[in-house]
Amino acid sequence: MISSARNERPGHDTADLSPSVAARHACRNGMAATTAGVANGYVQGNLAILPEKLAAAFHRFCQLNPKPCPIIGMSEVGDPRIPALGIDLDIRTDLPRYRVWRDGEVVEEPTDIMAHWRDDLVVFVIGCSYSFEEALLADGLPIRHIERKLRVPMYRTNIACTPAGPFAGPMVVSMRPFKPADAIRAVQVTSRFPAVHGAPVHLGHPHLIGIADISKPDYGDAVPVGADEIPVFWACGVTPQSVIQAAKLPFAITHSPGQMLVTDLLNKQLAVL
Amino acid sequence: MISSARNERPGHDTADLSPSVAARHACRNGMAATTAGVANGYVQGNLAILPEKLAAAFHRFCQLNPKPCPIIGMSEVGDPRIPALGIDLDIRTDLPRYRVWRDGEVVEEPTDIMAHWRDDLVVFVIGCSYSFEEALLADGLPIRHIERKLRVPMYRTNIACTPAGPFAGPMVVSMRPFKPADAIRAVQVTSRFPAVHGAPVHLGHPHLIGIADISKPDYGDAVPVGADEIPVFWACGVTPQSVIQAAKLPFAITHSPGQMLVTDLLNKQLAVL
């Protein structure tokens, strides 16, 4: 996945780079593919970039809705760096692919945003389920969509986020089916990771959270739920992108789905216990 | 409940006793009623007393089945004291009511076991769900059978305990229905209390653990489970009594259901986090 690091400029030795730095350098050099499975062990994040005049309201939205929008990093106004997530990180080049939004529509999906950068932009990096999925897998819990090489199924719910300024809308959730004892274990394992959505928000009765048909996700791919299984739902980092879209902002930038920021944080560092 | 402490012998001042010591003294003086609601905050325990020649196998059974049989105290052979659970505790007198078993049958339910005590007996005190119920209530989670002043519904399952010597049989579970988000919270809260059954063993699909009709518990009282609720099942301290019965031992003593040992331990001391 990060083999495009071979495209690094001559003389730049990538052999000693950590997997996360190598992944970001690969992006800088044109790698544009999913980051699923890239730099295992390292925290990946959802991206939201907004003009300063909207950033405070968005920050408040995240503060009020920490389960779908757990902030793991923020930039200074106009600064494309977030040293806490990677000393050399440049948010303008270090993701595989971006979405540029105007008035609620994706107008471009570039592999860098150098041409779109502005001195008034503020960067938000939001925790992502890849981190807790690593913990679930490490615990021996099977994850259906990974086994089947599909995207996780995601659903808009009837759970309203707490609104802030122009940002409002339903919580989006991701679903993973488990045998009942594994569902209990999954609650325990993911409770240790509040920075990456934490414990589930629901289990067992999809219709109670406004999901009419579990076989028809609003995003991602459907996966089967066995008669001996429980569908377990986690707050999902698609929520902030969904509310940014709904707010029809004049301008915003996000990551392209599945093509996340790879940070230098370790997933295990996010465990609170 | 502990008003029979007024029957204490003259000159013995009970005013300064802790609620747990007062409860045991009340038992010594003839109090024979449920200990539900007695000495809130203090750990209560299930009792099993066995001859030394069976005690090692029973201890091994508990070791192998820690969720239904979490040992919180043990005596030396022939010693009716367990100072770790109460300095002045005398297991022969300090429970409201006992069951004396011979060949798998209850032959007597005395309020003390002075006449049955022997130098070869070993005492086991096993954690009880009262402790984690206190934590659930403290967290604001409603407990159906408590609200309705019923006994918790309990069920024999198809989950086989790991056998040891003559001790074998199915795990008995208790059931509490919760709204889905509360069920998730209940997993978190009870996970902190491994010494008193810990996290649930099952949720959501009773038939998968051999429960054909949730409205017909094998012990305790039925409680309704709403269409918007999830039945959540915990390993239950009735399990050891059930396997003692099934083993048809020549001799054993247990507590009488609901009439537990009140210890000087605080429930909050059992929390691992």
C-alpha cells in the first residue's frame, strides 16, 4: 500500500521512516488509495477543514457530540501543520485524496489541497473506527466487513446530534454484528477508546434508532446479520462530514471516504485503561 | 430489618456498630428475613459449607467457573471465622437462615448451624449480584424486579460449567431487561465488579443459551421484557447451590435463598477500576 514511497525523491532515505511517516510521504508523492490496512498500529483520522468564521461553531458541535466527533487534533488558524499528530505533517499533502465542498456539493476530489489552502483555514482531525477495530481484532473478535473485504455498513439514525451554529443533523452509526458474548466483549474493548468513538451507542433493535432495513445501509456495504447475532452500532465519523454537507457551507474540505490521515499516534496510546 | 438488634443481650451497645456488624448481630439474635436492602453499601455473599474431603474439588470448581462462583472469602478447615469478611464474624450464627443438605435434599432450614458444625467443614463465601445491582442503581439504571419488589428471575442455561470432581451442571443466570443504551452502560458498570459476577454472559437471544420461555424463570419471579428492551443475563450465585444439589453430597450447608451473609467489605471496594 505504501510501496509508492519508492517514488520519494532521490537521496531521501525512506528505509528508516516509521510506517506512519512513510504513509504520509507516500501520499505526498501521489499515493491515492484507501488507508485501510496502512501503517497498522497507528491512529488514522477523519479530516474537516473549515474557514475560521465557521470553525468555532464546528468545534462547539464536536464538543457537544463527542461520540461521533471525537477531536484528536486541531491546527492553529492558517497553519497546515499539526505537530502533535506528526512532526513533519502537512495537512495539505499528506492524505491520499480530499473532497472540496462548495455549497454542500463535492466540487473536486484532488490528491492535495495546495491550490485550495487559505490563511483562514482551521484543521480538525477526528477519531476513526479503524483504531477500535484494531483493538477488537487484537482481542480475537471477528469483524464481518473486514472478513468479507467490504466497507463497514453505516446508517443515518433518528438520534439527533446536539446542534451548534449551522451544524445539525442525525448521528450516523456504523454497524458490526457479533455473537452475544462477543457483543459484550466488544462493549468492554471499545469502552477503553473514547477518543475513537468509544462504546457502542446502540445494540439489538435497529428500528428504535430509525434504521428500517439493516440490509440497506446509507453508506458503505451491507453485511449479513445472523439469527444468532446482535447488530452493534457505534457513532461514526461520517457524522461530521454529513452535517458539513447538510449545512451547505460556502467552502469546506474533508478527506475522501476511506482515505484518511495517518498520524504518528499509536492506537494503544488512546486506550484510557 | 435489623430492628431485632434490640434483642441484643443487655449491656451490649449496638448504637456504634457499623450496619454490617449490626446486621450480623441481628442474625445472631434471631433475625430471619431477606437481607435485600440490609446494610446498603456492604458486600453480601452466597454461602457454601462442605466437608474438607469435598472442599478441594468445590474450590477447583469455583476456580474454573469464576463468573458464577467468584469466591470472596474462605475459612480454614474447621474454623467458623472469616476475619477478612468481618473481625467478629461467626459463620454458624451470622446468616438469617441456612439450608442443611443431605444427599441432594434440603433436610432442615435452621436459623443457626451450631448443631451441625464439625471440625472438618470448610466455608466458602461467593459474590452476589446485590453488589453490582447497587452500582447499577447508583448509575441511574432502573432494575425491573427491584422496582416491582420481586425476586430477580433466574434461569438454568445450556452453558455447561467446567466440571470438577463431583461438581458439574449448567450455569444459572439472572436476567435484567434494559433499554439498549442502558444495556451497554450496564455492561460497562458491571465489568468493574469481577468479584461479584462481573460483565453479563449473554444478551439478546435467550434461546441461544437454552431459555425457551423468558416468562418462566426456573428460580425467582418473572418480569416483563419490553419490545424496546434487551434481556441481559449475568452468571448467578445460585449456580454453586444448584451443582451442590445435583452432586447429591452426603452433607453440605448453604444459605437460604435471599438470606445472605452480610460482610464488612464495601461494594465500592470490589470495583477494579
